[in-house]
Amino acid sequence: MNSEAPAKPGHLHPVTSAIREMCLIFGKLGFSVAQGPELEDEFHNFDALNVPPDHPARDMQDTFWIKTKPGEKRHVLRTHTSSVQIRFMEAITQGALGPQPFKIVIPGKVYRNEATDATHEAQFYQLEGLYVNKTVSMAELKWVLERFFKEFLGPESKIRFRSSYFGFVEPGVEVDVWFRGKWLEVVGAGIVHPKVFSAAGLDPNVWKGFAFGFGVERLVLMRYGIDDIRHLYSGDLRLINQF
Ligand code: YSA
């Protein structure tokens, strides 16, 4: 610990309380919370999400690969929470009730082999969302995200979509949020790619969906005006005790 002041009893880390608050906001919009493993196989982290074999995200520099013997299934520390989209849909297809509409959010730790700086950690949290039903639109996606940001960052926040590429959605967008006079890029999102449904065992001719994912710490930094992500994990109680 860098600080001599003891932690105040009952205090939660700002990232923990942000995740709880985010889940409550999405809960009011009908989303339940789902979870999945942090040690993931290549299929759930990349293949099933239509991330091509030569995509740079699979590179040694970006991903923590677990050592395996030749011929063994390759494992990674998950690089995003999108892997849980596949796990949840697999569970739905194998469940007693069979395929059905659902809305979930997935908060969780993810890992990337990168040099840390003011906005990058090698271990951080994402919050993923997935809504699956027989018809789902970009307009609904926009409404849900706007409702979320108005509650989490304040009623003056608004959002805009810019087209972008992620293998697991088509169309794909980056979402910018208007906060304290600036547009900030905070979310990846889009309409679930039919190949993702097929990989998870759901019929893409029947099921449609939207998905989104964002970095939790980046939103905590914005909301509280903290200038460096590393402060959150320095163990300095002078920071923690302010929340
Ligand atoms: C996209 C489309 C979907 O339908 C669903 C999810 C997504 C998001 C996608 N899985 C993804 O991981 N995109 S991302 O690489 O751009 O990361 C998402 C967010 O994580 C970023 O916007 C950023 O807020 C945060 N992030 C990324 N690298 C980070 C980081 N936060 C802290 N440290 C890092 N090193």
C-alpha cells in the first residue's frame, strides 16, 4: 500500500461499484447478468466470433497464449468478453427450454499483452451486452446505449454511431459519447453476424441480435476526471477512499 490511511470499512473499489451500477442500469432495461471463463479456448475467443486466422488480434504481441503441446487445443487469457456471447448461446441451444429470446450483460476481466500507459492496462474490465430475438434493430441498440449513458454519465450525454469493423457484427459501429464538450470513442457494437449464430448452434435465419462491448475503466476515468488508468490499480488508498 502506498498510503498510510487505512481503507474505510465497507468501501468498494470504484471499478467494482461502477460494474454494479452498470448492471443495475441494464437490469432496469431487462438485461440479466451472465459470466464465462477467463481462460478461454481459441474457438470461443476468436473462431466462433468470425475473427480470421490472420487477424492481428491473435498475434503473440496482443494475446497471452497458454503453452500447449503440439496437437492440443490452444488456450488464451480471453482478450474480450465477446467469447461469453458464444458460451451463453451454446448453453441456450443445449438447454431444456431450447432457443428463446434473451438479453444479457457480461461484465468481466480481459487480458491483452500490451505496454501500459495512461489509457491502457494489460488486465482490465469490459462489459458486453447481447440481445437476441426474432427481430432486432440498430435503432433499438442506439436507444439502449443512449439510455445507459444518460444514466451513467448524466442526462446531457448523447451518442453517435460511426461505421467500423468487427468480425462478429455486420454492420459494425464504434459508438462515440458526448461528454463534457467532447465526442469520446467508447464502445464497439453492431448487429450479430449470422456466422456467430451458426457457430453457437442458433439458426441465423430465425434469430437476430445486437451486441456491444466497452471498457469499464475508461468510463470510470471519464466520469471522475481521473487522468491515468494506472491510478486505479496502484493500491493507493488515497484514491480508493474518495469513493
Ligand atoms: C464490438 C462489437 C460487439 O458486437 C461486441 C463487442 C465489441 C467490442 C470488442 N470485443 C472489443 O474488445 N473491442 S476493443 O478492442 O476496441 O475494446 C473495447 C473497449 O475496451 C475499448 O473501446 C476500450 O474502452 C477498452 N480497452 C481496449 N484496450 C484496453 C481497454 N481499456 C483499458 N486498457 C486496454 N488495454
